[in-house]
Amino acid sequence: MKKTPVRSEDGFAYRVICGPVLTEKGELLKMNSKYAFFVDGDTNKVEVARAIKVIYGVNPVSVRILNVKGKAVRRGRQEGRRKDRKKAIVTLKAGDSISLAESA
């Protein structure tokens, strides 16, 4: 069995986490110590957990990954698609929190 190479830590965490999901559903998740982030398309749960620990200084209890398909959009007669994205839902211990950009 081949071992995957360990990625270097310099800037690695900031390449994995693209940004928080700032939606109503994302805000509701915060009540249960869950936070949603958009992540790079080729990352896995272990890399997301390590990046959260490096950036925010908290240990996640669990990480769930889901692929979000881009919606079909139209502008007049022109049809297109939004890009596919990958989302991670990170669960923290009760009492731990992450300070994200507060929505107005």
C-alpha cells in the first residue's frame, strides 16, 4: 500500500480552507457548535481538521465533507452553470467556538 505524501505546513491550511459559508443555514449550525466552510476540491477530512486546528486553534470532533453541484443559470438566451464546490461541516466540542466575520 502506497503512503500519500504529507503536505508541507507553510501556507497549507490557508490553501485548504477557502472561506466560511455565511448563509442562514450556516448561522443555524453555529448553535450546535457546527461550522460550515468551503474547502479546496481535492482535500479530505484529515486535511480539513488539521487546517482548522492551525488557523483557529481548536480541535474538531468530526468533519463531514459534501460536494455541492453548481446550479444551472441563464442570462437571456445564454445558458451556463455555476462551478461545483466542496463544503465541510466541522463539529467542535461544546464550549469551543470559532470567531468568523459577523454578519450584519
